[in-house]
Amino acid sequence: MRITSDSIKASVAAYYRYQRQFPLVALEANSQLEPFNDGGQADVLAVDKHRLLIEVEVKLTLADLKRDRHKLKHRNYRDNLVNYPTHLFYFA
């Protein structure tokens, strides 16, 4: 069986929804909570019972991870230019 990004996303979503009992889990959702933005799509977004937003980005290769660091959302978060609603951010 070949591991794909979709299977990892499904596993992460199932973990947050069924094991951690988070009330809301979304795939390919916008982390800025806006209808359109540049590169703001999160692979998995989860909201816990305290309404804290957790974002998970799935990367299959090291090259994909390195390419992702150039996205505007990561630079803005690093430089504290934008107040993101995301409380925790993970790579899987």
C-alpha cells in the first residue's frame, strides 16, 4: 500500500475527531477564515472544545516542506504581521 497525502489527511482528521473528540474537523479549509486568500488552505483544521484552532499541514517529501516555508502565511506568522486564529500548527 502506497502512502498518499489523502490517506495521511484522513488519518489526522480521524485522530482529532474520534480519538481526541474535537467537535469540528475540516479538510482543505481556509486557515484565515476568509473566502479567498493566497496559500491559506490548511490540509486539516481542527477546533477543540475550548474553541482553539489547530492547523496541520501534510508534507510527503522534504522538498515539499522546504517549498512550503516560502508561503506568505508562514512568513506573515513568523514576522508577526498578521494575527492568525490558529493556536497550534503542526506538520505531518
